[in-house]
Amino acid sequence: MNTNHWMPVIGMAAGIVLGLAAAFGGLGAFLLVLVLGAVGFLVGLFAAHGEVRLPNAPGKRR
């Protein structure tokens, strides 16, 4: 099953959540939601693939 068509919807939902956190909670809430979202993204990658692959990570040696 091709799930690439869901990526824009997921990105839009994440943007809405970050916007609401910034609007109603201020900068601290925005940063907290941003960090927890990144952690959730990495956990989701690990759950889906069994490993976290970041091919374009900064500082990666070639």
C-alpha cells in the first residue's frame, strides 16, 4: 500500500498543532510540542522500519 499520499495531510496536521500551541500557549508550549513531535517522529520511524535511518543527517561521515 502506498502511503505517500498521506504525507501532506500529516504535515498539515502537525503545522496546525504547532500553530495552536504557539497561539494559545506561547513560545514554551510551541517548543515543547515541537520537541515532542520530533521524538514521536523518530519513534514512528523505529516502529515502522526497526531502525532509524537518517540519510541526510548533518555531521554524518562519508
